[in-house]
Amino acid sequence: MFILAAFSPAEAQKKVSFRASDGLMVTADEYFLTDSLPWILMFHQSASSRGEFREIAPKLTRLGYNGLAVDLRHGREMNFINNETNQAALKNNYSVSMKDARHDINAAINWVAGRSELPYILFGSSFSASLAMIAAKENSLPNAVIAFSPGEFFGHPEIVKNAVRNLDIPVFIAATKQEFPYVTELSSGIGLDNKTIFTPSEITGTHGARALWESEEGSQEYWLSLLIFLNRINN
């Protein structure tokens, strides 16, 4: 319990919105502390929402980050939080494919870049972990990526592998035991000096960012590995 006991109660969040490049209004929860701190941008897994990070985001703020948990258009609901970007997309006839959620990720990057000149961290879960790594390759300001259970979710078997080849910033990849060989191959083009791949030592593990929820077996081991990574990139 020593890891999670260090965290204080949840910070209050504020709902914000901004437009993607194709015009869709994107909803997110902002966890803001001060302009002097960097940002972590958080993206959920399939059939989920920004509610996936209701427990995670406040803990990250306690580590010295502002947070932005984003509703991607490919999603539904998590922790009783409806995905408002998905609802807006369906209402206005926008595509809600996994691939098109890249517009929402880029919109979040642009929103944060308009508020801060500090480098930021992209944190993705499942399909959005793959999109986050791709976005990090395409943008100049991210200084790290946190990718929980990335994969080839977009049709061709090596789209992500090829897109993230030679990604030259620190990348933390979390995987279940079953996912470990797969994500190792997926990230084989990322240099060993930039890459940390974590899988639990004793348990199977949990797919996606929900591995950090207190209710999930092994969550403290995930947190410890992530904390070590964050400490390393900040020193």
C-alpha cells in the first residue's frame, strides 16, 4: 500500500471543449494546477470515455503535472461518465472510427500547446496508446509517451510498427504477459535507450490504463514502474 498511500484525495476537474480539425467538438476534463507545470494528455481505450482516468488523473497531478483527460470519438462510457465527443460525433454524422480519433488527439495537443510552451506527455490506452505514439512521432513538443497495451488496431499488421520506428523520446509501454511478445515486436524500431517495457512479475496483468485502478490486481506494481519512469525522465 506504500505507493497509493502517498497520494492525496482527488483534485477537482473542470470540463472543457475544443474543436478538432474536421470541426467536431471534443470534450475533456482538465486537471489544472499551475502554468509552471507540464501537462499529461490522457486518452482512453475502446468503448470507454474520459472517465477511465477519474482515479488516475488526480494521482498524476500529485506528481507535479497538469492533466487533460479526453473523450475520443471512438468510445462510449466509463465509470458512469458518458463519452460526449462520441455523442456529438454520432449526432452530427462524423466518423467514429479508431483511426479518426487521431483528430481528437491532435486537437488536444493543439489546445495544450496554446496554453503552455512546456513539453508534454501523451498517455494512451489500448488503441489510443498506438495513436499517442504515432502523434508523438508527428509532433515536436512531446517529451515522452506512456502507452498501455498498444497494438495494430488499424487494419494493416504493421501500420503502427512502421509509424513509430525511430521514435526518439522516452516511451513507457505497459503490457499484460500475453501482450508482452507482441508489444516488444511492435516497438522494435524504437531504440533501447528510449524504451521501457513493463509487464507484471507474478500476475497476468490488465489491458489498458485501467491496470492502474486500485481495484485491479497488481495495480501498485504498475504504478511503481510508471513512477520510476517518470522520475527518470524528469532528472
